[in-house]
Amino acid sequence: MTTLICGSLAFDTIMSFDGRFSDSLLPDQLHKVNVSFLVPTLRSEFGGCAGNIAYNLKLLGGEPLIMGTMGHDCGAYLARLESLGISTKHILKLDSSYTAQCYVTADSDNNQLTAFHPGAMSFAHQNKIADAKGIKLAIIAPDGRDAMLQHAQDCFDRQLPFIFDPGHNLRLFDGPELTRFIDLATYLAVNDYEAELLIERTGLTLEQISSRLSALIVTRGEQGSEIYTGGQRIDVPCVPAERVVDPTGCGDAYRAGLLYGMEKGFDWATSGRIASLMGSIKIAHLGGQNHAPSASEIATRFEQAFGYRF
């Protein structure tokens, strides 16, 4: 089964500053900041929520179909996706824009300064759900604001089940808009912070939110995750990582595991455990797309963690 993945495609530029930002910032002068940081290490990664989710779903043996937008600088990224066997049919290239760019500088205490240029992502609403044929499942991940609103309505109108995954874009929507997303979506996936923000903005409790959905998924980092479905809560344990290197893209890896389980018709407990394992595998590697276990290796690690094979 092919899964439609609507969301961002981006280049991530990650820099490391050997000192502490706080040593260069004067508390009483923050209204006129003009500082420069020497960053001796720099790396560029393929990223974006749609790209990361599709990458992980393909590792599992799923069939992702990305719907997103990129700019005139997208050649290397498109070539990479095609080399991985991931279709680029519904990736719109805009020659007048750059691909979305994220610039992150981290200091020695892991504090981060981030600048994000949306670029072509701002025009993602030009993609139409109706153009993707033979789709049985979708996810709407962080993307252009207008695109998220449009794609959610289009999925609902076409009776296409979808996960709404607002991520860091949750702050772009007010309470009524978020309530509308909940009513349109089949499933909702958020982390613990996003869950609290969702509660605050909608005025709904987790129980009230879950009652409007087939499933509500809340991830809680090293504390595991919870899946609310059918009036019950399924607690999914965290799979201990071999090492903790970089959390970038862990949420996307988790969502790919959910989608794979849903593609295969697994129960929620198994789908959640696959998701947990994918997050654990990802966190042991730099970047969102640099881990490369085979599908059989993932299945073996699942059996080692949970005592059965999926």
C-alpha cells in the first residue's frame, strides 16, 4: 500500500560553537544584540519532515509517496530520493525559490540558535491531493500553513484516512483551527509539549481530543509513548538506544514506524513498538537520514526488544 506523505523537504545546515552563547550575551544589552560566533564544525544534511518520514518508511519496506515543494537548488536531493527508490512524482520544483533551509548553531551546552527560511515550502498549497492516485493512507506533517489547511480538508473530502502531525507548526494555528484539524483527521500525533499546547489552545482534554479520533498518539521521549484509541490507553515503552548522538528527526522516524504498522494492518501496540524502535535507531546517528539498517535487521532488533517478530 502506498502512503502519501505531505510535508517539508529541506536542507539542514548544522554548526557547532565550542563556547557558551551566554558568555557572549550581556543580559542588559539583549535589545541590541550584535555578536558573531566562530563555528569550526559544519555539516549539511538532507532533511525536512516529509523527507525524513519517507526515508524511514522506505527502510522498513513501505511505499512512501512524497508531496512537497523544492526550489531551484533541489537537484542533489531529488537524485538522492530517486536512488533510494522513493518517487519524486509529486514534488513540485519552483525555479523562483530556494528549497527550505534550516540553519542551526549549537553551543557546548546544547543550546541552539536556529534560523529557518521556508522558501518553496510556502507554496506547498499548489500541490493537490487529488493528483495522487491509488492512495489509501496519508500523513500531513509540518509544511506551509496554507498547504496543511488545504490538504487536511482535501483528505477529509476524499475520505482518505490521515494522520495530522502539526509538529513545530502547531503554533501557527489558533484554537478553532486546531479543533477543525482534529475533527477532519483520522489520527493525531504530537509530542508531550505539543499535547500541552494543543490542550491550552483548544480547551479540550486529551480524553476529549481522543474521542474525536480513531487514535491519538503522544510521544514522551525516553518515557515512551501513549496511544489513546477506543477509550483505552496503550503504553508503548521506549527502546533503549545504543548511544544518544542526535535527536534530530526522531519524531519523523517514529511516525514512519506508525505508518508502516498501519500499512500492514498491525494492532496499535505493535505499530507503536515499531515506531519506538525506529526512533531509537535514529537517535544513535547524526542527522535525520544517515542510519541505514536493512528491513531484516530492523525486524531482528524488534524481536530482541519485544520478544516477537512483526
